[in-house]
Amino acid sequence: MKKKRDFAPFISSFAAIVCGLIIGFIILLISNPSEAVAGFGTILTGSFTHGSKGVGQVLYYATPLILCGLSVGFAFKTGLFNIGGSGQFLMGAFGGILIGLTCPKLGPFQWVVGLLFATFLGAIWGAIPGILKAYFNVNEVISCIMLNYISLFWVNMAVKGNKVLFNTLRNESKDIPKVATIPKLGLDKVFDGSSVNSGIIIAIVVAILLYIILEKTTFGYELKACGLNKNASKYAGISENRSIVYSMVIAGAIAGLAGGIMLLSGTGRHIEIKDVIPNEGFNGISVALLGVSNPIGVIFSGLFIAYLTAGGFYLQLFHFSKEIIDIIVAVIIYFSAFALIIKKFIEKLNDRKLGKNERMTYNVEDHTITKTKKREV
Amino acid sequence: MELLYFLIQQTLLFMIPLLIVALGGMFSERSGVVNIALEGIMVMGAFTSIFFINLTQGTMSGNIQLILAILIASVTGIVFSLFHAIAAVNLKADQTISATALNMFAPAFAVFIARIINGIVYNKNVQQIEFINTFRMTEVPILSKIPVLGDMLFRNAYITTYVGILILILSSIVLYKTKFGLRLRACGENPHAANTAGIKVERIQYAGVMISGALAGIGGLVFVVPTSTNFNATVSGYGFLAVAVLIFGQWKPKYILLASFFFGFMKALSNSYASIPFLFALNIQSNIYKMIPYIATVLVLIFTSKKSAAPRASGIPFDRMQR
């Protein structure tokens, strides 16, 4: 019985995905009936159009999605909503290019130091809302949104003001020299012609590490306990403030790492000097929600959204714009918002002690609960 | 003096949309529903109303067109905000999550539909919706002759400025002087007590979210019209900024007015500091001016959050079955 319950959240995610895809199909159908079926097919199969290259691209897109999803999901576990992933990502990106462009002396360790520094800056940017929340009771959603903008303008200023970093002609950061990029580890041979690099491996390793922290250590248990019931955990002697700060530091570090990886990939990604916050942190929210904040689940949800995104590029062949993917993902998130609630509700009811042959049924249509007799098997 | 008038006029352009949207957010939060979907609602409101302007360009006078566009924006906002209301009030879903979904949906939807309609009407596949700005009034008759005030408020102005001020006055009256306002505040503070007193909490929360939808929709239009000549499926984070204004303004209309003025003024400074000699001489980068409102918000939050003025029940789904 217990095993079954562990899969319940994934079933609700699956239901949300189905709903999202159906609504996406309906929108395609309304906007252009003649090409809707072909277009929808492309969403599902487009990413495999070019064989292994397509798979490689999916892995490349999935890297920041998984990491930012892990960042948001980890904070969720402690009951915090990390909407500041984008700012942390941007700080990490800045850390990455700073080392990548100014420290050629580090030789083969340049990318390693770059990623470490990216992680460090991300951690600081995560620590600020954590500390504000723990010691000043500042709502982390708002402080994160503010920090997104502060980091945006600060990074713009720092990049623009530094001749070594700034490419005046293109109004963006300079190209990272080849020696400073993250090694490909032969992945570019396996997935020929794609941009994939060892970043995806780092992402998966981080996911597994987080899973171990959350499920197998006392520290992880304390973090989760704070998220589930902060009064009970306080009573059990867990410092809530400490948990909040650590949780945000780790969440920030992961998002920062994502920024470092993207900028040190050497795949044409730059810090562009414009007043727009990078999307990665917000996409991480969808990934985390779809993966029900479970680190392993996040790997799959990240891959899934990357797969849809890759398919979306080919959709333009059918005169649909690729934004349909964002619409589908938004619908999926919308449905997963209350699928989770209903699931929790049913679980709570099942947990109550019932007669041996009775069970509670939650009636979705009129929100009533009825006691029904189990059928004799 | 000319400079001051210019600065005030600039400030108004940035301030009015923030004011309107933050007031919208106030109605939602004081009814007990957190609404960070304001950004998405702004995008939707701006999208439909700018399309209306685009399609009816030249068929009527600027101000009539703008007023009709405001109506369309508010209706769009209401309809879109209903999705948030259903999730938050009926299904008791996590309000941040459903709002995040709406924020994600709106720009994608706007681009998707804009490309289709642009393709049909103008036979080009672009996502920007162009419009000609025929709404600026260089001088309002009679009123612009008032000394000082006339120069500040009634020259180079848009009718939207007065709509914003009207909304501010109406909001204060509705919130503090009507039965509905009292009930709304009660639902945000203690919905169970309100329920016991016979108030239909769900209905009030629906009303709160719908008002926020209407105002955010208008805010989207009001933001785009003076600052651009096309709509590119974004309101540049103004919805989130409005949430900051709302908190900075401690959920009260008069402080929201001050907060939006502060934000608007800093924004105006960052845009036009180069033409102000003594600021230009200070040699501070525009990015610093852009940063200041956000840093200030964080600082204010640090000092005020210990005993926050936030509606006590905001963000917690109201559940009759509890207690």
C-alpha cells in the first residue's frame, strides 16, 4: 500500500501533462485546422527529427532546466518558493564569465574554478532572501523578485564597465576562449552536431546528491520537517531559521551553477546587456512543479520540457509559432496546481482510521466525502 | 522649472500604471487571495486593447478610442483573472503556482495569437502589434492655464493619467466607506469570522480577484500606450514591480500612491538623468538609478516585515471545513 502512494504525485503530474497536451492540440486545431494534426505530431516527435543530434540538443536544453528545477524544488521542500532562480542564475553566469575571461593562468582548471565561483555567487544571492526570511520575516517571494532586478542591473553595469568582459560591438559579454569551456567528454561524438556537453552529467550528479541529502541524511530530514510543519519541527529541536538559510543557500548555489554551466558551454550564449531577466529561473519553477520537487522526478520533467521545446522549433515549419510550447507548459502547471491539492486531500482522508470494510471517497463533482463500504473481493 | 515639469510628466507616465495595478493587487490581497499573476493579466489586457487600437486606427478620435480600449482591457483582465479565482477560491490550489502558470501563459498566448492575426490582416508573420500614438494631449483646454499644476498635470498628458487618479479616489472610497469594502477587508483578515457573521467569503474573494483583474488589465494598456509604439507581448516586469509597490505601500491606498510616485520618479530619473545637468555631473550610471527602487523596497521590507501590515489571511485558501 505504501509503495502505491509514493507514485500518486507522479500520476497527478501525468494527468496534468495529458490535459496540457489536449488543450495545446485544441488551440492548434482552432488556429489552423488543416495542419493541426501534423503540427501536434511535430511537437511529440520533432526533437528526434535529426536522430542523435536531436537527442543531444534535448540534453543540452535540459541542463539548465534540470538545475533550475532542482533549485526551486529543493527550496519547495523547506516550504520556500524560490522565484529568484533567474537572479541567482544571472549571478552565476557573471561568475562564470569573470573567471572564464580573466583567469587564463588557471589552465585546465579554469572551467572548474569558473563553475565553483558561479556556484558561490549563486549561493550568496540565495542566502540574502534566506537570511531576510529567517531573521526579518521578509516574504521570500518578494525579496527574490527584487533581487532578480538588482542582479540584472548590477550584472549589466559590471559587464559593461569592464573592458575585458564587454564586447562593445554586439553589446554583450565576450566569447569564452575555447580552453576555458566545459569539456565535452566525447558527448559531442555520441550526439554528433549537437551542443551537448558534460553539463548534463553535472546536472544529473547534482540531482542524485540532492536526493541523497533529502532522503538519507538527518540534515535533509530537518529541512523537509521544517517545510511540512514548522511548529512540530521547532518542538523537536530543529532550528527553523538555520534550515531556511541553508535551504536557500543550496537552492541559490544550484541556480548559480546552472548559470556558470550555460555561459561556459561555449555554445554562443552570452550575457546580453538588456533590461530583461533571463528565463531560466522561471522555467525552473515549471520543471520543479512537474517533477513534484523530487530531485529524480525533476530530471525527468526537465528532460520532458526540453523535449517539448526542441519539438517546438520544428513547429515553425507548419506556420505555428513555438510559443505554443509555453502555452502547453503553462496549462500543465495550472492543472498540476490543484491536482496536487486533491491528491493530498484524498491521502489525508485515507490516513484516518476507518472501519475495516469502509473507505472514504472524495467526490470531485460536488466536493463531498462519503463513507462507502469496500466491495467484497 | 521647465526641467521639473518635464520630470513630473515623465514620472506620471511610469507611475500611473504602477498605481493602477498595485491598487488592483490591493483588492485581491485584502480579500485574502495573493495575486502575483498581475504581470500576466497586464499582458493580456494590453494585448487585446492594443489589438483593438491597431484594428480601429483612424476610424475615431484618439481619446474615444483610448476609452474604449480601457474598457476592453478591463474586461479581458476580468476574464483572465477568473482562472486565478477558480484555482484559488474554488479549488483551494496554491495561489503562487496558479499565478505562475498565468504569468507564463499570457505572453506565450499573446505572441501566438498576434502572429496569427497579423498573418491574416497584414499578411506578415510578426509578433509585434503596431499602433500610432494619437492619444497625447499637448494641452488640456482651460485647465492647462492653472499655474504650476497646469504645467505638471495638464500638458503633454494622457487621459489615462486622470483615469488613474479617478481609480485611486474610487478605490479609497470603496475600501473604506462602503459595506463591500468592509466585508472585503474582513475576509482578508479573518475569513472564518467573516463567514460566521454571514458574509459569503467565496463571493467576496471572487469580487476581489476580478477587480484586480480589471485594474491590472487597464494597467497593462496604460503602461504600453505612452512608452512605446508597438506591443511586444511584454510589460517589462511591471506586474511584479506593482506587487512591490503594493507591499511598499503597506496595502493602503494613500501609501500605494506615495510608493508608486517614488518608483515612478526613480524610473524617470534613470531615463532622463543625462539631461539634468547636476545629476549628469555626479556621473552615476543609469543602472544605479534603476536599481534604487528595488533596493529601497528590500530595505523597507526589512524594517516593516516583523510586524507586517499584510492582510492576515492572504494567501491561505479559505476552507469552510476547517474549524
